[in-house]
Amino acid sequence: MRRVRGLSSRWDRLSLPEIRRLQMTKLRRFLREQVLPFSPRYRDLFEQERLDPAILRTPEDLRRIPLTEKSDFLPTPEDPSRYRDIILQPTPESFEKHASWSQKMRLGWHALRHGKAAARELAGREYRPTSLIFTTGRSSVPVPFALTLYDIAVLEESGSRMMDVLEVDPTRDRGVSLFPYAPHLAFWQVVFSGLAKGLLILNTGGGKILGSDGILNAFARIRPTVIMGIPGYCYHLLRKARRAGMDLSFVRLVALGGEMVSPALKSRLIELLTAMGAQSPRVVSVLGFTEARCCWTECPSDDSTGFHLYPDVGLVEIVNPETGEPLPDGETGELVYTALEGRGSVLIRYRTGDVVQGGLVHEPCPGCGRTMPRIGTDIQRRSNIKTLATSKVKGTLVNLHDLSTMLGSYRAIEEWQIVIRKKDEDPFETDLLELALSLTATADEDQVREQIEREMMMKHELRFNRIEFLPLNEILERMGMETKLKEERIIDRRPKLQNQTP
């Protein structure tokens, strides 16, 4: 595995004072030597705000740096290449002026041994983009993020750390990835985790490539101890394996990413695996977002202990979603991310739009004892709060995450899909909320309908305009379970007015 200069071998054992000191020192240096000289966006921002990295001595000083919104680098019709402004773009002149003493010494030594052309190539390999990954948000245009070979090395290191937290051992474990082949972080994090650890991983590409039958055949041959994938598809696949009477006694760990994982889904997956012979299987949640260019996992303990962060790779803050003001440890708020390592596309104080229940904590993990910062696993997208015009004069706020959690808790429901549409497809009409369900063989439709309607009114003061019961195969086809990158579980089909933004 390629080593990254500046990363700590004690990343998971640092004390809180050591973490604070390390992060602020790295941030000042990163801004001074990389971001401000080579990033068009942040060079302009710091000049406009008259900010000097030297003023950043404590975490409280971070609030002096304006928050970065996705809209600040989102491509527009007028400027489709706007995302380039966050890519580090050194020139020979700017590099010569701002490179650190250690960089110049390393390149100078390389030039003495191999010539000036080789030294220039070495510097180019550090900054030249070699890969693109894309954001996967459904509410806006996907944004490309550039990775250089330096960033790939960081991705390998974060993957190695993630496997350490998961207690994955390449001498005993084998993995199967169900993530679709795509230029998305989740797929590539798994790939580079395997390469970093020397771990055998079959990257299936998901149901869209091999199909569920092909993947289950691979299970029987490879006998993976670790399964990784998107929650909905993983649940679908294990249900199919259970119906086929498969032996999955070799599976000990399932790691789920790409979507929120509810406690109810974890319990169902454990029950399925146990029924197929697995002994004390663990199901964990993994968090990653393109802008951070790495993923974090919780440890496989009995209780959810939060996502274990890498304090020398990035700095996480929790802020008030309304004011943007930083919040103390343990308080619920919006996740803000600052890169401390990387080349390619770099963000400073980026608002993710993710609201973390329980916020950020620094106490040792009760599961594994590591001392790195952790954030809670109950995370909701602010964009999941939708306004439903249930009458022409009154709108109702509904949290789609809460609806998802509610429906996922019903043991009688095999699969479900929600569609939001407008009456008569008229953008000025009232909203219609429709639910399609597939039930277990022993479930009673009338009883399930009554339970859902009662809970909807009690918790959300809403009702579904239509509840439809469908065969499992039909609802799976509607959702695109084996044909789309992500199944379509909640669809907003309301036509937008011309002046509405996505």
C-alpha cells in the first residue's frame, strides 16, 4: 500500500488535546501550502475575507472561515465547469513559490538521482487528476470530484483503517461487494480497501450486472465471510437466499453503505443470516460522501457506537442547521467537513446537509476502546423534509426518513414504495401520497392497512391517498431493484413550475 506523508500511525489512539493540536496544525499548513496557493475558490475567498491561516489556533477559530455550500461549486448552464474552482491547480511558478521545504528537498533529491524531467513528473503525479467520482444526490446535478494518485493513496489508507475497525483479517476473511459498478465513492472505497489489505473481494457490480442468481451462485463458491452493499438490495438478496434454502453459515459480517440503516433492518438481516446458519453475525453501517473522499464505519459491537472518524484526514464539525454556528459535543446538528489531506478537489468547511442525531463525541468508543472522534449513525438529509400541499391553502411538513423508518419496522411488509404526485398532474393542485406494499404470506391486508393509517395520523397527521397491495415481483420491478443503481423506494413525481429549482 502506498504511504501518505503526514498521516499519524496513532490515528485511533490520540487523546483529545492531541487531536485538537494535530488538526489545527495540519489545517494551517494545508491552507498555507496547498489550498490557498492552488485553489481558485479558496484563494479568492480568503483574500475577500482578509483571512490568514495563522489566526486558526483553536477549533473556535474555524467559525471565521465562511461555510461552503454545494451551490458554491454546482455546475450551472452559464458555467458548466464551475466544479473546477475547487480543484488544486498548481503552476510551475506557484509551486516553486509555495512548496514546502520538505517538498522541495524531496523533489531536489529526486532530480539529483533521476534528472529534472523525472522530478517534474513526480510533482505532476501528485497533482494531476487521474480519476473522477461523482456525487449521487437525487435532488441535484451530479458533481464530479477529481482524484489524483495522492488521493487514491489516501483512499487506500482510509479503506485499510475501515477494515481494521471492522476487524477484517485478510488471512481468514473473503468479501463480496454488492455495490454497483459506478464512478461513485462506495464502489471504489471497497475496491481500494481490498487492495490496501490484500483482501480477496469479488466486486459483483450488483444485481444489474450478475443478477441475484449469479451473485448467490458466487456466494456458494466463494463462501464470503463479509458482505458489503446497499441496504435495500442486500436485504432483497438475503431474502432470496433464505427462500432458496441456502447455507450462509460462513457469513459473519454485513457492512451497509449508501443509505441510512435502521435498527429494524439490522435486526431483520441478522435474523435472516441466523436462519441460514450464521453464528452471531454482525450488521454495521458505513457512512461516506463524495465530498469527503473516504468512508467511515461503526465498529462491530453489540450496540451502535457511531461512525469512527480519521482525525488526521479530515476535520468534522457539527453546526446549527439554521445559523451555521458550531455546536458542542453531543448536540444534534448538521455535519460540516474540512479536508486536512488531499489534492484534486478540496473543500473547506463544507455543509453536507446531513443532520446527525447526537452530534460529535470524543469519548473512547465503548465497543472497541478507540479514541478517535465519532458521530452518531442516525443521520437524516435536510432535503428529506418535504412540504406536502394536502389542501390548496395548507402545507404539511413530512420527514421522508421517518416514513421510511416507520414502514421498515412492520414485519408483515416485504417491500414498499411511496410515490408523491399531483392531483390530475396539475402543479397547482393538491399533493397525493400513494403507497404500494408487498406483504408476507401470512399477513392480513386489512389489518396492515388499519395499522398504517392509525400510525400515520398519530405520528404525522397525514394519510395515504391510496394504499395498494402488489405481488413481490411487481413491486421489485417498479423499484428497479435489479436494474437501477439504487432502488426507487420514494419517488417525487410532482411536476415542477418553470421557476422552481431542483
